[in-house]
Amino acid sequence: MPNIKSAKKRVLLAEARNARNKASKSALKTAIKKFEAAAAEGNRTEAEGTYKVAVKAIDKAAAKGLLHKNNAAHKKSALTLKLNNVD
């Protein structure tokens, strides 16, 4: 544990930031899993709805710096291909 006041503050801020990032990443993964479940079922209308939610979550994560922009583009591309293959 740090002794200097500013270092103590940095530890607290880092913990808060880590918790926020962990929650955001978890929400992102949940949105993607919901889309993949709907696509696996073959339910086109549900897949389209969850696709929009997942893409929006990916864009937000990229804007916040949770994902690199190329990683976000790769994820969106993969989701789009899955959506196009749903009957």
C-alpha cells in the first residue's frame, strides 16, 4: 500500500476505473452472446434486433477505448456475416 497521499488516490481511482471497464466489457460480451444465440436459433427478426444492440455496444466500447477500432471493426464484420447467413 502506498504511503504518499497522491499515490493512495491513484490506487482508488484505478480500482474505480477497473470496475467500470469490467462492467462495460461484461455488458459488451453479453450483447454479443445474445446475438449469437438468436442467430444460432435461426430466428431472423430476433437476430436483427440483437444485432443492432450488439453493434451499438461495440461502437461504444471502441469510443471509450475498451476495444481497438480495428478489433471493433473485426467484431462487427463477423456479426454481419453471421446475420447474413441466418435464414
